[in-house]
Amino acid sequence: MGEVFDMQAMNLHLNKADSNISADLLEIFLSARSDSRSGIPSLSRSNENLLNWISETLIAQKVTWIASADSEILGFITFSDHAIDQLYVHPEYQNKGVGSELIELAKLSMPSGIKLYTFQSNLRALNFYEKNGFQELQRSDGQNNEEKSPDVLLSWHPQNTSNSIIRVIQIEDAGQILEITKNFREKNLYSTCLLSAELIRLSKTPDKRFKYFVVAKNGDVLGMALQHPFMGVLTSPMNEESSLLLAQKIAANNESLPSIYAPLEVMRGFQKAWKSEGDLVIVEKQLVMMDPEELSGIDSKGSIGLCEDSDYENLLEKFLAYAAEVVDKTEDPADYIRSLISTKSVFCLRVEGVITTFVAFSSPVLLPEKSLVTLGPIYTLPEYRRSGHATFATAEVSKYFLSQGIQPMLYTDESNPTSNRIYESIGYRHNETFSMREFKDHDSFN
């Protein structure tokens, strides 16, 4: 467990390397190889030659990831074709879990199996790989490697479970998170729909304010989470041990407890991590459109369509009203509104030329058996309420997605009976598999 806490203290996160940091990777490469403890034989290449090799081969032609903390690069890994080509951690940060976290990323990226070579003289590396589930396949005299030094071929398969521990990995790449969690998300379709939608959007329009986490063990995804600048932390289902480690990772880098939207067993893990004795209450519940027949017979209230660029100022004003009344967040939502409009992710209901209601939606999650889209936020200006505007707008947007073969779903405030009646009258029903919860006395936990 000490290894995990070391990583948390360092705020370790992983992201893909680019050519701008080739010199940093060279410094790590040289430092690790020249460390007297490594047992790595020397190379005859010049530094200039090595720098070009890192930039033009490792970064440009293969997949290279770096581990960073507080803007400092601690180590890197290069892999391709089910093989790890390079793995180096700066000597100052060895034995702190950096290498193991990079190995876990490789396992998640190549879950069917991995092979690698290391030198027979590098006893520390042999011990490290053994602890991470690799097994020896064969030894050679090393005449096929550049250093002409005896080497060892090692392999890892998912069945190699010895010494496996749960790790929480922070990855700064929404597209990579989507790729390595694909099977997990398909198995937990409803409870990861909102996560999937946000990741799809962020893979197209990256935003550094978001943080992404994967909870994994021996290449198997146990859970995932996204830290949202407006919503707080949104998680998938996971067991209590996994949620406790996730909470510890997030708590190490947050002075106050963020809002947590998660299944009950995950909330318990956060409760333990923050040493909270407070009660948990459902604040939102997931509703899924169950009865499309009820969409008929709803009176028209105006015209509804996707918002255009010209609606930006108008929609921003409406969203600020929504934020002040419902969300109570201080972050500037201007970028969020621009993103909604540019990605055509918000419908507006116009009555006599005035926008009275907006219905935003997430990027649809398209799967072979069932595709889903999450509606929300949905907001009607106070002066237009109790006139059927929200009912009509939600029904029309729901009908649109149903006509595209996409199942609409949404989250509604447990304490708002008016909204619940509206959605239920349209045909939405409570999905028992997932509800969002948060701490009852939020500000007292720190």
C-alpha cells in the first residue's frame, strides 16, 4: 500500500509523448542506464543519434507514454505490436510505483498479452517484471541485440495474476480512456452512459480542466471516473476497495470534497476516504424512456430545433440563469455553451421567436445492440413554467432520438416532484441500476 500512497502524493498522471519532450526522455534514458544499480550494458551511440531515435522512432512511429508529476517527467514507456520496447524511470523516482503504473497502462492497452526483453545482468528489472506478473520464456547470448549482451525474453498474460494489486491510473487522454475501457463500458451500459458521452465529446474537443481515472488490476478494468469542472466526480460502478483507492487518489489533490455522483457502494468508499460519518442521500435518479407510446397527444408549444451560433448570447444568458438557480456553481460556463453549440448538442424551444426552454444532450453512445443518449440539462425560464414548455421540448427531443434508433435517458432531481411528473407523463421510468448520490452535509467533510 505504501507504493500507492507515494504515487498519490506525487499527483502522478500519464499522457502521450510528443517530439517537444525528446530531450527530457533522453535525459531519463541516460540517467537510468548509467545508474550503477541497473546492470545495463553501455551503448556506443552518440547523444545526437539517440535523440533522433527517440523523436523519429519511439515517438513518431511507436506508442510512447510519459509519467509526470507537478510538470516533471519521471519516466516513459514505449510499446507496439504486443511488445514493450522501452521502459525507463529516472533513478530518483524508482521504487515509487511509477514503473508499475506504466506497466498497468501497457496491460490495459494490450490485454491479450505482452512480451519484452531485458538484460540478464539487470537483476532489478527481472525482479520488477516478476512482481508485475511477467514470466521467463527463454534466455539467449544476446547476439541479436545492439549491446551484444545476454538477455531474457519475458511474457505476461491475463492469467498471470501473482502479486496483482489494484491501481488507480490518471490518464490525460480521453480517447485512450475510451479505448481501454470499451469492454467495461459495454458491460455497464446504463451506468456508464454519461461517462462515455463526456469522453466522446472530450476526445473531439479536449479540455485540460477535466481529469480521467481508470481503476485496474492486472490489465482488467474495475472502474472508471471523470472529474468534471462543473459536476464534480462522476464514476462508474466498482467495488468498495476500488472506490476507496479512487477516493484517496482524488482526495490527495483536492482540499475540499468535490460533488460525487456515483452508485451507493462507490459513495461508501469516498465516505471512508474522507473520514465522513454523514448520511448519503439520492439527489438524482436515472430515468429511461420506457414507453414511447406516451409521446403522442402532447400539445405543441412552439418550434424546436438545434441552437445556432447566433443563439450564443441568448443561450448563455439562459444557462447563467439555470446555473444560478439549479447548479449554484461559480465557474464561467461560456466555453461550455460554445462547445454545446459548436457540436450541435443543444435544442432550443422558441415560442413567438423567444427561447423559453433549452434541452442539452450528451454525445450519443453508439453500440451494436443498444445506443443511448443522455438528455440534460433541461431548463425552462421561470416565467414560462407550468405551461407545458418543458414537457413539449423533452418529448420532441426524445422522439427525435427514438426515430434515429437511439434510446434517450436522463437524470432528474429526486426532490423535484414537478420534474418527475413531467418526465413520467412523457413515458420515462426509473432505472433501478443507477442513481446519483451525494453527501447530505457536503461542506462539513474535509
